[in-house]
Amino acid sequence: MKVKVCIGSACHVKGSYNVINRLQHLLEENQLSGQVEIEPVFCLGNCVNAVSVQIDDLPVQSVSKETVDAFFEQSIRPRLT
């Protein structure tokens, strides 16, 4: 699985690096690091709803440091089990 996280201007300002760091921590904590690649990208075309995150070719979602744990549990973990 590939998870793209935008690090462009709008997403950077809204905390994209916090989202990336938390996702990496959650993957390590749940021993899933080898199954998911987190790829920083410069634009997913959804700047208004930053931080933009895309799993594989699914629609772009908006994630924040407050919602990243729920995003992980609802959108990433179920695709791996």
C-alpha cells in the first residue's frame, strides 16, 4: 500500500509533517511498517482541504494531526487485514 501525503505549501502550513510522523509512529507501533510506504508529494490538487492524503488510487482525503489516528484506524488498517 502506498500512502501519499502532500507536503506542498498549504499542507505544510496545516501540519503535513505532523501527519507523516504520526502515521509512521502508528505503523511502527502496529508492526505494519513493511506493508505501507508513506510517500511525501508536492500536490494532490486538494489544497483547500489540506492536509491532503491519498491511499493508492483512492480519492484524496483531508487529514489533520487531530484526525490522523482515526484515519489510520478507518482507512489504512482495514485494508491490511
